[in-house]
Amino acid sequence: MSKLIDKFIVAAASGVIAFSAITPASATTWLITEVLTVGNDGGFGASSFHDARGHVMSGSKIGDITGNIINGTAFGTYNDVTGALDLTATVTQGSNTFQMNAASAGGFMFNGTGWLASNNTLDVTFTDDLDMPDTVPSILAGTVSEIGFMQGDVCCSGGINNGNPNSFTQPGGDADERWITLWGANSFNLATGQYDYQTESTLGMDVRIRLERGITTTEVSTPAVTAIFALGLMGLAYTRRRKTV
């Protein structure tokens, strides 16, 4: 009976160790170094906000999105395991220039071929009012505008990956460079993946950003305490065996 208990303890410890040894994910935090604009965006058009009413893909421009790395400091990050995206960029609307911040609410995950793996959203805030077209009220500074992005949504032609959003791609031979291309609009139903652009959706967002490889970390699949518990079980089995010899 004692030997049976010992075998059970060893088996349990081995199982715990095997479980804790599941290969952890290697996560890269990519640094956003540039918002790609006309002339270097590979056929996508321009990084901008536009009036999305009446048409999913196009409309009159509301403001430009621009930005480059400043003094060696990136102005945003993307984690390719958690999907967390955070972007701070400049918005120009006529003579008014101010900042915006766009942060992922659920995490942008891309599949093995670089396409958006599921519907997702960005929470966008501005440091100044964004004047909207016609009689639509302006978006006030500090107000969160949720922009939705549809899985598998495509547009445009030419350029890297045919200019198609929503994607995460390597544009050339440099393994340390990636581009994220996104097209979306507000009034988005995350569950159905549909825009209510006929009656409500007004603010569309076209953006392509350049990223460089930053810090690579290891996402541990199980806490270290699991391994410690397993070693404890092994020690218990060893102690029991010594006592029974």
C-alpha cells in the first residue's frame, strides 16, 4: 500500500511538472515609430479620419493622422501576444493641430497569415474638439469614441499586402519591421461585426503604422508556484521511500 501511495505521489508530481512545462509564449512588444501617410503608405491612401456615413470605405476627409518617432522615443506600442495596442499621434484639421490617443479595448489579435483574427475596437480620445461634417455635433476633447474594426474587412489595391486592412504584416526582408493597417468606423456592433453606417456611423478611421521590434519577453503559462508544488511532491515521495527502506 505504501509503495502504491509513493507511485501515486510521483505520478502526480510528474503531471504537475509536465503541465507547468508547457511551452510559454514568446511575446514581442513592438514600438510604433511612424504613422505612414501619402507617399509611403503603399497604396492605402492616407492615414486619416473621414466621414463614414453612407459608405463603409470612403467619405470626405475630416482630419489627417500623422506622426514620427521623436528624439528616439516611440509614441506607442503593440504586444503581439496580448494584442494590446496603444497609439498617440498628431491630428491635423485645417489650422488646428492636436493629439489623439487610441487604445485597444479587447486586444488586436492577428491570425497566422496576418489578418485580424476577430472583430475589435479602439477607444479614441482627442485633446481638442474634432469638428464633424454638416450638422453632426463635434466630438469634444476627452470624449471616448469607440471605433470598430471588422474581421476580414478589405479595401484598396496596390502596395504591401495589396493595401488591405485589417492586417499585421512584414513589408520586406527586415524581420524587425512590421506594419499594422486598420480601417474601421464608429457605431460598430462588436458581436455581429456590422457597422450602422447608413444612419449612425460618422467617424471612419484609416491608419497604417510602422513598428520596430522592441522588447521580447516570455509569457509564463503557469505560475512558478506550480513548479514549486511539484518539487514538494517529489520531495515527499523521496522522504517516504527513505523511511520505508
